[in-house]
Amino acid sequence: TECVSGCVCPEGLFDDGRGGCVEQKDCPCIHNNEWYSSGDKIKVDCNTCTCQKGVWKCTEDVCYGTCMIYGSGHYNTFDGKFYDFDGSCEYVATQDFCGDKNSSGSFSIITENVPCGTTGVTCSKAIKMFLGVSDDSQYISNKEYKEIQRDVGDDVQYWNRTVGLYLVIEASNGVMLIWDKKTTVFIKLSPDYKGKVCGLCGNFDDKANNDFTTRSGLQDNNPLNFGNSWKQSPMCPDVTQEIKPCDLKPHRKSWAEKECSIIQSEVFKICHSKVDPLPYYEACVHDACSCDSGGDCECFCSAVAAYAQECIKAEACVFWRTPDIC
């Protein structure tokens, strides 16, 4: 008889992709290039997925969306689109008044961005949160928190509390704001707002490719046109070019790259397959180059903390802070 080359499993058994043959019930599953055995569970956002016969079976809970604004002009939208925008003005981060004539809107969150450092990049200096049609407003600025009440209408209840490093404001309409009292803000929205919000944080419809929808409802590919459309005052100048602080401050570049390499190092290895480190590394180098008027360690720490936060969301806990680092 003639030999036939190739690897074939005996009848009734299946190739497990790792050089072995198994019964169908023991087929492994793959997620982010890692293999999981049958019966293994993983967390994807707020859902739990179980490996069954080589296929993931997941619970179908609808999850809160999170938008992150941090450092010098970095945005990660509700749908996971990562981009940079360095405008100096007040901008709509997110709101549920998006041109639908029947909707009066129940909230609006405005970010006030100002130049930080001498290269022209901007950071979020203050966040204003308007709740209900009544224009109840919370104002967060440079480590301060103020409440400003305007007129009274349909009231939205809200609570604020401090959790560790963060100030948390939670409202009864499903909006939550989490602030680190420096330059990082997380906005969390309940699933009821899916596809009903607009602003720099995108439209929360689970599709990242249409997040750059301008105030006039048009889609744009350019983050500058998109960002400019959401400014609150027509008096603010438009941003016309992307700022590259490491080109302007080449002497800081090697220091920035060396410090930020922690994101791509063994320290975060368990997270690399779950959250792509590259955009966070590039944002870290960008921030470390641009923070040249003091606080450069704070800028670096915020940038690494942003990646660590995404790792925690993906169930990869990393202990990266040491007495020497942040």
C-alpha cells in the first residue's frame, strides 16, 4: 500500500490545532490568538463566554458603553475608535440631543480643552455636565468640583462619591462620569443610549467606522474636521494640522520612548493579546514629549494608567505601579 503524507486524525476524532486529536466535545476555542480548552470561560465586556465543542457560547447582556478622554487630546469612543484631536475650545464630548426634532435631550457633557505645554497640544481642563432639560450643571475643573443650578425643570437625580483616586458622578438617567482629578475622564452610558448620542465620543452604535459623524450629521474620515464641528463657540479657531510634539522637541523623544516602553514590555504581557498596546504606546510617547512645562511624570503616568484601565476591562489585571514608577 502507498503511504499518504499529511496529518489525519482517526475517524471520530478532530485535530485540536495543537498537534493532538480530541473528541468533538473537547475541541478548544481560540480568542485573541490564545487557545482555551472546552469548558473554559472568558469575560468579553459585561458578558461571559463559555467554550463548547470549539465554539464560544456567550450570554447576551447589553453592556454599558465607555468613552475615555485622556492626556493631551486622546479619545477612545464608545465603539472603540482611538484618535487624537488637539483643539483649544469647549467641545461636546457626548449628548443625546442629536438633531431629532422630537427629542429634547436629557444630558450633555462638554469638555473644555486648553493648551498644555509649549508644543500646542491640548488637555481637558474642565468638564461640564448638564442633566435634564433643567440645565442642572456639574462643573469639574482643575481638581475642583462645583454644582451650578440654573432653572428647575424635569429633574434628573444624581449622586457623587469618591472611589479611590476617582470622583464619580452618577445620574438617574443612566449617565456616569468618572474623573481622576487630573486629565483623564471616563463617560459611561447605559445601553438605552445606543445609537442615540453624538459628539467627540461617537454614536455608541457598536460600529466604530461611523463614529466621525459631524454636528451636521455627515460622516468624515478626518478627525480634525470631525472635532472642529463639535466646538461650542464659533469664535474658537479650527484645528488645521495634527501636532507632532516629538518632532518639535526631539531631545525629549528618546526619554519618552524609553519610559513608555513599559506598555510593550513583559509587565503588560498578559494584556497584549487582549488590548492592542500600540495606540496607547504612541499616545504615551506623544504625551511624554509634549509635557514640557512641568508635570512630565504625571503625563507619562496618566498615559500608562489609561492602558492599564483598558486591560482591567479586558480581565487582565496588571500591577505596574512601583515606588519608582508613578
